[in-house]
Amino acid sequence: MTETFLNIDAAAIDWARAQFALTAIYHWLFVPLTLGLALIMGIIETCWYRTGKEFWKEAAQFWQKLFGINFAMGVATGIILEFEFGTNWSNYSWFVGDIFGAPLAIEGIVAFFMESTFVAVMFFGWKKVSRGFHLAATWLTGIGATFSAWWILVANSWMQYPVGCTFNPDTMRNEMASFAEVALSPFAIDKFCHTVISSWIIGAIFVLAVSCWYLLKKRHTELATKSIKIGSAVGLVASLLALHTGDHSAYMVAQVQPMKLAAMEALYDGGEKQGLTAIALVNPFEQPDYASHEEAPLKIEIPYALSFLATRDINGYVPGVNDLLKDSDEKIRRGKIAISALKEYRQKDVTPERKAQLLKDIQENMPYFGYGYIKDKADLVPYIPLCFYAFRVMVGLGTLFLLFFAVMTFISWRKDVACPKLRLLHIAAIALLPLGYICSESGWLVAEFGRQPWAIQDMMPTWVGVSNIGSSSVMLTFFIFLALFTTLLAVEISILIKAIKQGPEEKK
């Protein structure tokens, strides 16, 4: 199998990566709104349960209708993602399926089942179950969706911080050694918290955008004003929490993925007392010549901030791209030892004494196994311009959302947010909706492009994990999925717009 890893059509690798990226990007257009609306509609229905006012029931039904439209579309893309692991990434699935498959199985069997069960009660149980039971079903739908996100993010986090596993040279598979380590890794906890909280922000932005559109049209004013109160408060709290989770996530990246941090900062040569780059003129169209030790022009930084972010010490040392490449020579050497020892270990005519020595070599060098496939050290550096600018788009827009939610919270709770004089603010709320998705997708671009070339950090480069299939088949399915997902997105937007224009059902 070690030889199979090396004999894959290069075009098939590119198309497999493109197809998975396409599916993931489209899938993530649906997921954050699902998680965000789940929280807000739970709060609104709680208001109905506590007050008994018919208005809150109608409001809950309206936002649940929009939730349902988005939920249905998200399921379709998510299922395709899981099938792609078997079709396009069979080497990856074989190598780590015992660990990676466990959280995905739990997500499908437990979380998604829970989510799907209670979503039916939520939509069809208004006249069939008690108020309390229906409220519980609404909250459990949201909890199920969040629980589902937890297991998926556990799987993704393990790819970036592989723990709790051991390699079995006899089966050529990594096997689960500690489920707790995998499920409760600090990287997974940070990623889950930051991702879910960012989804609450998307949900809040969506609620504010729809509500402000109603105010501009002078329709459903009560629904709009009260929804703005709840949405802006959720968005403000979520934005403040995102500051904390984002900071801790960056700290974890510095500990386990230092090359990603170096790419995010366009830091070519590290050192102590490093400043955090606010603005720099990094050429967006080509990889910088980091080997020449030339810093990006027009660089403005916050003194000591990067050292504190990465080490919790303003004097801390932060390695740059060149520093990490120097350290990679030893890792590549040890990776080649692991591959060579494994290849010999798999031969039939190896003596027991020699096999014992080979097993020892494999175990000692297995943490660097993936480096053995690296032919050029430059492959260890992700595309710096994309990481650099995507990170700043994410942080910049996140700061903008925080300020906007603060303003909207103050106005909606202290003033008349429906005042015609606030028309520009209403338009701004609508304009922020696409920016919310840009911010969210930028975060994922940083996370996924920043860890390249690794499918599994230090364990398996991306090109090693793909299936040995023709590039033409992957290319064909890429364009089929592109057409399918684009159609699904257009259909969802069309249905959402129709439902929004229709508004909540009028009381008969």
C-alpha cells in the first residue's frame, strides 16, 4: 500500500480536492443558518410558552418555516460529503477509517436521528402535543443540530490534531486507542465552540436582515421590531464570545499547526516579541519569495501581540516559515525511515529478529510518517496570500458585526427601531447578510487551506489519501455537483424569498 500511495494520477488529485472543496463550501452555506436560527426560534417559542401570547406563537412558526427550508437543503449536501470519503478518498478512509469513521457514525446514528425526530414534532405537532412538549421538541431540534455539528467537528479536528490512535503495521491502519482523547481533544473543543458561536452570528444577521426588510416595506412591524431585539442581543453576545473562542483557537493553532499561523501572518522569519500584522501588501496572485527573507511592504503591526497570542507571553518566540522549513529536514528524514521500515516489515521473508527491529523503527518514527512523502520542502508551505487575506477578512468582518450588533441592541431596546429616520441602518442590516457568509467561509478557508499539504497533520499529505481512479470520472462528477448544488442554492433562495415576502400566517 505504501507504493499505491505514490502512484496516483496528479490530475485526479486536483479534481478530488476541488470536488470536496466545492461540496464543503456549498454545505457550509446551509449549516450556520440552521444552527443560528435554531437558537433564535427556541428563544421566541420560549417567549410564547411563558406569556401565552398568540403573537409569539406566530413569530415562532414563521422563523421555524425559514429554518425548515434551509434545513432540508443542508441535508442533501452533507450526505454527499460523507460518500466522497469512500469514492474519492479511499486511501484516506482505509488508513484512518477506524478513528475518523467513529464520530461520523455517532453523528448519523444518534445526533442526526435525534434532530430528524424532533424536527417532525416541531413542524407537525402544534395541535397534537402540549405547549411544553412542543417547546422541548424545538429546543431538542436545535440541540440535535448542534450535537451533530459537534461530532463532525470532532472528526475534522482530528485531521488537524491527530490524537488517541496507534498505527498497526499488520493491517496498515490507524486504530482507535482512546475515544475520549479523540472526542474531547482541546482542538476539537475550541473548533466546536468557535464554529457554533459564529453560526449564531449568521442566524442573528439573517433575522436582522429579514426584519429590517419588513421595516423598509412597512409590513409586520411588530414581528420585525421584537425579532430585532432578540436577534441583536443574540448577535452581540455571540460576537463577544467569538472574540474569546477565536483567541483561544489561534493559540491552539500556534501549538499544533505553527506553519498555518506563519502563513496567516505572512511571517517568513520568526523571533521573539513578534507583532501582529494588521495590514500588509502581500501579493494576492503568487506565493511570496519567503526564502529571500523579504517582509511584505506597507506592513503595519500591533507590537508584541502575535507573541502574546501564540505563547501567552509578550516576549515569546514565534517561528516563521523559514524557521519551520529548517526544522523539517529532520522530520523528512525520519518519515522516510518510517516508510522504508514499513515496506520491509510487510515483506514475507523477514526474520522475527529483524521484524522486531523494524517494528521499533516504525513506532519511533511514525509521528513523522507523512513527511516521508514530501519531495520538496516548499510543499510544506500553504498558499500564503489566501491564508493571509482570508484571516483578515474574517477578523475585520467579525469586528464590524460586533459594532453593528452593539448599535442595534442599544437602539432596539432603548429607541424605536422602526423609525423611518433609521432607514440607512435598515439597509445596512440587509447588506450585512452576504458579508456574514463571506466571513464564515473565510474562516473555513483559513482552517482548511492553512493546513495544506496535510489531509491529516504530519501523518498523511493530501495527495496520498486520494483514490486511484481516473481524473475524468472525478472531473465529470465535479461539474455534475456544481450544477446540482447551484440549483439547490437557487431553489433555496427562491423559496426563502417567497416565504419572506409572504410573511407569517395571518391569524384567522
